[in-house]
Amino acid sequence: MTPHDLLATFETLAEASDGIARLRELVLQLAVRGKLVSQDPNDEPACVLLERIAVEKVRLVKEGKIAKPKLLPPVGEKERPFEVPPGWVWCRLGELAETITKGSSPNWQGITYVEPPQGILFITSENVGVGSLRLDNRKYVESRFNKIELRSILQFGDLLMNIVGASIGRTCIYDLNTVANINQAVCLIRPLLHVIDGSVPFFLHLLNSQSTIMQMFDKQVDMARANLSMGNIARFLIPLPPVAEQHRIVAKVDTLMALLDRLEATQRERETTRAVLRDAALAALRDAPDAGTAEAAWGRIAERMDDLFTDPADVAPLRQAILQLAVRGKLVPQDPNDEPACVLLERIAAEKM
């Protein structure tokens, strides 16, 4: 299936089981492989961008603004998981960043948590979602934490990645103009923003793609409590497109993700309506005063069985409703010619004697 075929059948594919989640993954996979938008031979090649970044890093080191980065091995041909289009280049994440570091635990530093508005915002792994910050549950620590942990003070545009436990790999952008710091379960990746302006949204999509997630799980250590080291993160393989193409990719991804958001909202509304109708049909069956009414209610359910009962979880309440009718004598009509149950009871008593 080509990208054009994918887009033509977008809504149909979204209806499949886990269809929207799978489509989100597919969109990112196409994006980072250079298959979501067309290439323009007039775009400045990514290798030129990489050269500018290298020159800028040398300048910043000389001025004492950043530490001298560790040498990273070149990306070997056998390492490359897939071919990239012309104008793209394989590199390592550490080549694109001025800082890759992680935070610290306040407890290790003798720092206590405080109530807002005192202190500073403290970002933990639960605040780092896929693509966006989760700030429903905010924590704050004493302001002096920033004097101890200077390296992990956040700046607008920083990339945050969870590096410990079950949430490993979730990545978002720190898009607040609020002074904040991070704990030891969060990695800060700071691209050279003034050199690669506009590239951060592309990096966000790249880091949340399955291609990078697979690298994360491949590089994690200590399987009892999975975690990523800063060195391994710096060595992540990055398929880097020209800056102009990055912008086209981000625009297309945003458009498709917005479409998927709308489809997902429509599906939720439809599911809510279905659940209301299902519950009403079950109530009519369960509360039927007699067998005739129950039979009519069952007939209405049978006519719309495929629409009302689409989830395996729907079977249990339907089974329960049927059993309730059965034990209350409302599942089948009574026949006055039947021998009364009291006679059966008398025979059982006599047999026991």
C-alpha cells in the first residue's frame, strides 16, 4: 500500500480494531522514513545542517558554554535499519543536541516538596506523555533545588523523555515559560535550537515513532527495572531530513493526527450512543413483567444484535438478563395444565422419608 492509498482509505482503516492507534504509528513511521511527503531536490541537504551544528558546538565549547562532547561512532552502513531518501543523512542523537542529561531525586539532595506558589515546578515521569505534558498532577520542590541541579533546569523547547520503568520512551516538548526541573526518571534533550530552529517538532515525532521506540527497548539495561543510560540515548540512530522537508513532514503529520483525533471523537460519541441503546434494550428485557413482554423485548434485541452487542464485554450483561428472566419465570409462558411445583415438592419429601 502506497501513502496515497493509505490516505484514500484512512477512515475505513480507522474502523478496524485498534485502527486509530495503529494509524498513528503508521503515520509516524512513514514520516521518519521519508514516505509521507515528497522530496524537493532544491532543499538544502541535511549533511549541510549537520556540518553547521558541528561548527557551532566547537564554538560553544571554546566559549565554555557547553562541555566538550564525547566522540560518537559514525553510523555504519550495517547499522542503518532502512534506506533514507536523497538529501537525508543518518546521524546520532548526540550530534544534534547541546545537552543530554537527566534530573535528580530531591530526597538525595535534602530537598523537600512544597505547596505552590512556593518553590519550582518539578517534572516527573508521570508528567511526560506521548507528545505533550501531563500537568493535572503538579509537584513543586524548594527553589534551592535549581542551585544544586543547574544542569537539569528546563528551558522552553527542551525535549523530555521517560527513561525508567513502564513509561520508558514517552517523549514530549517542554512548552512552558515556567522555571522547572526534572527528576531522575526523565531525560532532558536540548537540541541546538538557534541552529536547527523549527526542527524540534520533527524530533518529537521521530522520538515517538516505533523506529526509535524499538531502539529504546533494545538499549535498555537492568530488565528488573528497565532504564536508559545517557550514553545509549546519545547513540540513538537518527534519520535526518533537510530542514525544509522537516517542516513539510510536521505539517502533514499534524494534519493527519488532527483527522485521527476527529475520527476518534466520532467513534467515542457513537460508542456512547450504542451503550445507551444497549442498556435500554437490556433493561426492557430484564424488567419484562411477563413472558410475552420478554419475548417482544428479545425480538427487538435480536433484530439489532450486530449493532448493539459489538464488544465481547456486552455478552455478560445479556447472559445475566436472560438468567434473571429464567429464574423469575418470565422467560417462557406458563401452562395451567402443568403439574404444580408443590406436587413435585411433596413427592421429593415422600421419597426422603
